[in-house]
Amino acid sequence: MASHIVGYPRMGPKRELKFALESFWDGKSSAEDLKKVAADLRASIWKQMSDAGIKYIPCNTFSYYDQVLDATSMLGAVPPRYGWNGGEIGFDTYFSMARGNASVPAMEMTKWFDTNYHFIVPELGPDVKFSYASHKAVDEFKEAKALGVNTVPVLIGPVSYLLLSKPAKGVEKSFSLLSLLPKILPIYKEVVADLKAAGASWIQFDEPTLVSDLEAHQLQAFTEAYSELESSVSGLNVLVETYFADVPAEAYKTLTALKGITAFGFDFIRGTKTLDLIKSGFPSNKHLFAGVVDGRNIWANDLAASLSTLQNLEGIVGKDNLVVSTSCSLLHTAVDLVNETKLDAEIKSWLAFAAQKIFEVNALAKALSGQKDEDFFSANGQALASRKSSPRVTNEAVQKAAAALKGSDHRRGTNVSARLDAQQKKLNLPILPTTTIGSFPQTVELRRVRREYKANKISEEEYVKEIKEEIRKVVELQEELDIDVLVHGEPERNDMVEYFGEQLSGFAFTVNGWVQSYGSRCVKPPIIYGDVSRPKPMTVFWLSAAQSMTKRPMKGMLTGPVTILNWSFVRNDQPRSGTCYQIALAIKVEVEDLEKAGINVVQIDEAALREGLPLRKSEQGNYLKWAVHSFRITNVGVQDTTQIHTHMCYSNFNDIIHSIIDMDADVITIENSRSDEKLLSVFREGVKYGAGIGPGVYDIHSPRIPPTEEIADRINKMLAVLEKNILWVNPDCGLKTRKYNEVKAALTNMVQATKQIRNQLASAK
């Protein structure tokens, strides 16, 4: 029985690629140095899978930034502003598209389906001149082959690539991106021909958009694309891979009828309904790649249950046609449990990271072929039983409190307009108030202080002194810049979700459980293994200290329950809504303690609200109901004069704008500039928004400093669709990834632009 891995983490077990990328970007190492680190990581990954007995090993899933950007490079679809003149795309152009440069902004970045991974959105139009401009897929296949490893090259499928794209600036929004299919298929044919010539016997096309609610003409595009590719892939085995949800019945029918396709891959973790479609009919003599090992969570697989599923599938498709696989790429999970030397032994026994999932896949494949490892299966069963019966998982009081929430609405007693009036009387803010989103640069020195404190190399007294001094610098800088509502800069936090999880019960933490979010940015998701509560205040000490340093309003900075949920590895033994309600109750107590401590503005970030939205429309209403309810729970008990902010970023929010309004926050700050002001279109189309709102005026993920005139122009565009008395001015997101010289210059221009517009508004009276 064969085994397959959809994809694998790129950063390395100790984030080797992250540090190599940042060293290269900072000019401290060469392109050759970066390529050497990348090649060593790829070789290690391929060897690991080969040694574990995996038959179908992926290649071209490694990326220096993002696999969709790799596809854009392969197709030569470089926006004109980057000045690319043809030829093989190098690092300069590639990273300019991803990060921007001194003269031009980056391309839009958004979430990859319902994950916390981000991709660079292709900008396309009728005038794009596609060309075969990156040979990365072929080069990496040859690289693996030279190491004695036969791999399966992975490409973003042509239809999904177009469906994930957007019309470039200046192109009509109604432009049909699928009309470009005849222009990109010749490039795909060239790539396939090169892979064939290099000796590839299999090729994998990832078409994850097939799990979405597609219209008939979109499904027809798959039929047309693969009919056109049929002669080119002749002689190759072709796998079309789907993941993240059930494949709808019409999409299943289209997919399994595609010409020239050898195998179909399905996610049976988040797509259990697809099993019913397979039972009702699967094409004869085709391979089924069964994704029974979870690629998005870190819990050990229930091997007995998975084996039963596989045996049922074997009876439908035949023994020789079934391949055991992961549900999706392992990119979304941590790398290797072996590196977790400090994790509680009992909890560790319940887990499986990417390296362990490889062995789970292979163990299932062997068991299916009659070579079951009884000891491996027995240990797995014992671990599952331990988790189910452990007293540390359940807190009856928490369960009871969360269950009691379900029948309530939890809304503040006064409408937002009256609350804003009360808050203005207390805060006395100018028109177009300025603020930032929360974090300030995380310097090397600051990271050293936190690291030494965790290692007990400095005392708590020394640590508090250092952090307070950093807060003082951030406060003084904001006062110097004349920002209206201040933040403390979050110097005590390495990661917003990790910070709160460390102080909540029911969470566990890793040392090296890093997961790529975008580019070199990695996060270390907490593990929610049990019921959640707040044993003691989490931020009151630091925020009180910060407020004592200024007379201006200081924002309390919290992460919302939905974002903590969506940015964690969540327990899979109860509904996600139940866990979210538990977190909401914990945050509610913290909000009320901040209010008692004299913090009059509290920001409860829900950056990941949209991210958790189910991919199928039929499931979205229920999610939004409990997610929005969870947010309202956190602040239902505060006074009218306490201003509640929330923040969202890097997702398409237009389709859930009414749910955002229903959150009933006093002010929302939301990413806007990197997505080319897509957010504003919803207000142009007539949506009325009465609360405070701060669409971001510049992209913080680029080192580029936005000119004052550019920011002023953005503010004027906002004023064309939003009332001046509700508009706030702020960056797109937090500033932790930037350097202080960049932050100071950009915020100086932001404040200057705001003052210019205020003067214009005053003179127009």
C-alpha cells in the first residue's frame, strides 16, 4: 500500500530559513548563502520522507515566500511597477513583489483559504504577457533526483491560480480572470514537458478551490483546462489534489470526469461528507489519495478509526488504487515533536507534529497491506485513552458557565451612537483621531531581555525595569509624534496569542512548534488541550504602568476569543464554539479589570474572525453567529464611557461586513491599503456604518515609507464614503516587524497628512 504527503513545512525545525531570509534582506549574507540553506533544508526533508518509506514525496512545495507567488513567477505575471524586463525572475523582483521596495508597494497579501497562512494575490488583466519565467519546479525535481530521491512535482493548478487572483489596478472589476486560461495553459504545457524530460513520472496539481461553492462556468473551466492539458500530460500520472473541506457534489462530478487524470486527492478530516460521494460512485481504475492524517492540527491520529475508514475505501476503489495521505500540506502544523524537550510528558504523548505524521501515514499504509505494527497501534490507543480520561482536560465550572451562554444575546445596553458621544466627552479627541494598532518594533535587545528572563538569567525586578523603560520610550515617541490615542508597544509579548495563552488555564506551549504565517514570519500556536479560564490578571500591570506615563488615552491591548481560537491548535474533542465561549469569558474578566484600573480605551483584536469562516456558504451563518456572539461577551459589562476597539487584517471582509457591524464595537481598525482600498468599495455600495472606523492608511509589511501626500490622498478617499466624525487614521496593522527608523518616518507622515486634512476640513466650514 502506497503513502503520500501533500506538502511539508519549509522553515526548518528551528526556523533556519527564517533567519537566512532575514539575513539576506538585511544585506548580511549573499543570495548564494540563502540558496545553500534552502538546499540543505530540502535535502533533509526529502531524505526524512524517503527514510520513513513514503512513496509519493512532494517537491516544489518549498518556497522562499509563498507558493502562489512562485506560480506567478513561473507564469511571468509580474506587475509592470516592478520594472521586470523578462528572463528568469531573480530574488530582486521576487521579493519586491512580496515585500515592496523603496519605490513601489508590495502586492496584496491575504489568507490562504481558512488558515493563518498568507499568500500574495496575483494581479492580472487582459494585457498581461505571460511567459515561462521561473524554472523552479523543474530545478527542484532535478535536485531531488540527483540526491537519489524520486519526487512528485507540485504545481498550483491553473484554474485555482486564476480563481485566487484579482483584476490588476485599472482593470475593470468585472473582468473575467478565467478568460486568461488559454494564455496560461501554454506555460503549464512547457513546465510539464520539462518535467517529463527530466524524468518525472507523477505530477500533482493542487486545485483547492474545488471545495468552494463554484458556479457552473467556473466548474466548466476545470473541464476545459484539463482537456487542453490532456495530450501534454500523456505518459505521466497526474494527481489533482483538493483540501480544507468537502468537495460539493457538482464539483466532485466535474473533478472525477476530468480527462488525463490518474488520481484524485481528498481531505477526509475536514471533508467527511466526501466519503458519501465516493461510496455512491468512483471512477474505475483511478487512484484515490485518502487524506486521513490531519495536516492542520497536532493531535495524534486515531489510527484504528483511520484504518477502518481506509478499509471501507479499499472495498470501493480496490486495494491497488488506494493511497494513504495527509489531509493537506503539513505546512500548517509544527515540524517535529522531538525538539520539544520541555513539554509536559502526558500532553506530549497526545501529539503528532509533521515528522510524526509522516510515520502515521506510513504505519497506516503498512497496516492496510497486512504489515500492521501492533506496538505502534497499541501505543497510539493508550495515548488516546489517556487524553480522554485525563482530569486536567475538564473543568466542570467552566463547562457550566460556557453552556449557560448559548441562549443569551449579550449586547451592551446603549446603542453605539450614544456610547460614542459619552466617550468623546470623556476622551476629548480631535477630528480624525490618530492611533496605531498595538505593537512597536521588536528589537534584538528587547528579545534578549525576554529570552534571558525566561532562562532565569535576569531577575523579575530587572525584567520589569527593562520592559517599563521600553514602554516609556514608546510612549515618549508617540507623544513626540503627536499621536492621539497611544499604545504601550507590547514589549512584554513575543506573540499576541502565545502571550495570552501562557496565562490562561487549558493551554500548553512548545519551544520549537513554529508554523509559517507568511514570508519569514513564523508563529508558535498555543495548544488548547483543556477547558479555559483566567487564573489572574494578564495585562493590567503593564497597561497601568503605561497609562501612568502619559495624560493621553492609553489603549489596553487584548487578543479576542475568536482570534485566540483560530490561531491556536484547538482541542478536537468538543465543538470549537464551546472552546470559544470559554475564552470569551476569560477575556471578559480581563476587560473589566482594565476598566477598573482606569484604562478607558480597550482594543480586543479579532484579526482572525474572517479566517475561521467556513469555505461553504451553508456553514457560514452558524460560525458567524457564535463567533460574533463570543466577541460581544468580552465587553458586554463595561460602561458606556469605555471605548471598545477591535482590529482585523489581511482577509476579504466585504462579504461579512454586516457581521462586523453586529459585533457592536465602538471603533474598528481594519487593513485597507495593501488590498488597494478594497474595503472602501463596500461603503461606496451603500452599506451604512455608524461606529468609529479606521481603514489602514499604509502597509506595515513593507519597508517602504509612504509619502505624506499618498496618505492624505487615502484619507480623502475615505472621507468620500465615510463621515468625518467616525473616521480614525492608523496603519494597516501592528508595527513589530518594522525597524524604528521606518516606524518614525511613516508615522510622522501619517500624522502630518492627518493634520493637513483637519486644516482643510476646518477651512471648509
